[in-house]
Amino acid sequence: MAETLTIETLESWARAGAHWRVIHHAERRAVVELQQCTGEHVERLESDDPDVVAYLAGVESDLDLAPATSIAETAVRRG
């Protein structure tokens, strides 16, 4: 069974020095590609969790977020 996309997965992946990028973002669903630090594809993950979809709104990749961004910090930042 494929792993489900979570905010924790995204934050952990970035803390480890790897990257992720948003492949698809819609009102109710998001698809992210996990990448090695070299940019090489590792895995695609999907989520329809409203918290994950909101976290990824307006974001193209982990590089768009501050290194320690959490869901609470994102909510404050976006007002």
C-alpha cells in the first residue's frame, strides 16, 4: 500500500535534506513528488486531507517554505 501524504512527511523529508514539489493542487486534493537532494524522483504521494491541501496552497516546492515551517506557522503567516 502506498504511503499517504502528510505534513509530517513533507517536513521530515525537507529536514533530511531532500526536496519535494507539488505536482497537482486542487481545492480538495494535492499530489507531491518526493525527490532526492539531487532532484531525482523518488515517489509520488497524494492527499485529500484538508490540512495538507491548505498547507500546500500557493506553494510549488519545499523551497517556498521557511526551513522550520509548521502547519501552525503557516496558518499564522497566511492570516
